[in-house]
Amino acid sequence: MSDLAHHLDAVHQRIALAAQRAGRDPRDITLLAVSKTFPADDVRAASAAGQRAFGENYVQESIAKVEALADLRASIEWHFIGPLQSNKTRPVAQHFDWVHSVDRLKIAQRLSEQRPDELAPLNVCLQVNVSGEASKSGVTIDEAAGVAREIAALPKLRLRGLMSIPEPAGDLEAQRVPHRQLRELYEQLRADGLALDTLSMGMSADLEAAVLEGATIVRVGTAIFGARDYSH
Ligand SMILES: *Cc1c(COP(=O)(O)O)cnc(C)c1O
């Protein structure tokens, strides 16, 4: 087995153990392999090892990869998870299946307008800044219900749920706190009538905490592909 296949296996085992501890079915948790900065060939190898969903952060880099892997398009689900400027939404609306990082209504409106008619609605998550830090993107917990309702009404989008990127925290209990806050918000929005089914939370360092708090998608880069090199 290749290193990559071993790493994928190990991450699936972490998810399965955490799910067991939470009394959840591991099949209810999707592993999103975050391939940003890694070449298309690594995505190809992960796909050959059975991985289906891939996450990307940078528009130019990701479109080049989607195009290089056009032959695998039917067996890959592409998820955009990075910061999105409003002048860069069009290629994302044209090439991706999901966007997790919708952090304001204007971005959602543009994605809806630019989603090609022949494609299924774009699946989106509303990014929530759970800790409320001014430096981070995402709506506040207080703004979330209003923005979610407006996004849910857009014709070419399907609002699936919520996403967050909490500050790194040391131990499991500390890691669970922001994930629990996002899950509570999610439950409240569902109780208010929004048809959500996705909680995108947890990365290499805190996926167990996220699964224990109800994550349905964990976004894992380093534990699958190795450390990222941003020098080129
Ligand atoms: C890079 C990134 C990840 C993956 O992080 P790792 O720590 O490498 O697992 C997950 N989510 C987002 C939004 C990212 O930008």
C-alpha cells in the first residue's frame, strides 16, 4: 500500500473510533481530503485509493487541478473551502460541487447568479465565526439565522449547513467547545425550519472533537497529504 493509502486508512480509523465513542454511524461522516498546495497527481493517487471528496482553497490553483483531472470528474466531488472574493466567484460557481466558505450574502448571490443552468444547484455552507474574532471571516452567531434564511431562498444554491474554522486548542475538551457552539446553532436553525444536513468542522488536529460534537464533514489535509510547503 502507498503512503497516501496508509494515511487515508489511518484517518478513516480515527473517524471510526471517534464515531464509535459518540455512538454514531461512521458512514454519516464524510472525509473531505484537503489537497491545497498538493499537485494534481496526489489527488489522482488519492482518488485511485478510493477517496471521493477533495477540498481546495485557492481559485487559480484549484481550477488548474479540476481541469488537469477532467477525466476523473465523474468520480470526484470538488469542495471550495477557502476565502472567496466577490470578483473570483465565477470559476468557483462553474467548476465546484460545494462551497463551504460562504461568509456573506453578496458571495452567495453571485454564486447563485453565476451557477450555470445545466448544473445542479451548488451546495453551500454558511461559514460562522464562532469565536467572534474580528480578524476571522464568517458571520457571527447572532447574524447566522438571518443570512442563512436569505441564502436558502437563492435559486441556484442549496444551503446544506454550517462551517467553522476555530482557533487551534490544546486538548480534546477545549477543542469540543467551539464545535459544540456550532452544533447548537445548527440545531436551532433546523428547529426553526431550515432543511440543513451538514456540519463542516474538524481538521487534522481536532477531527475527534468535531465528530464527538456531530460533524458530518471533516476537512483533513496534513494527516493525508503531509505538511504543506508554501515556499513556491
Ligand atoms: C487547510 C484547511 C484544512 C485542512 O487543515 P489540516 O490541518 O491540514 O488538516 C481544513 N479546512 C480549511 C478551511 C483549510 O483551509
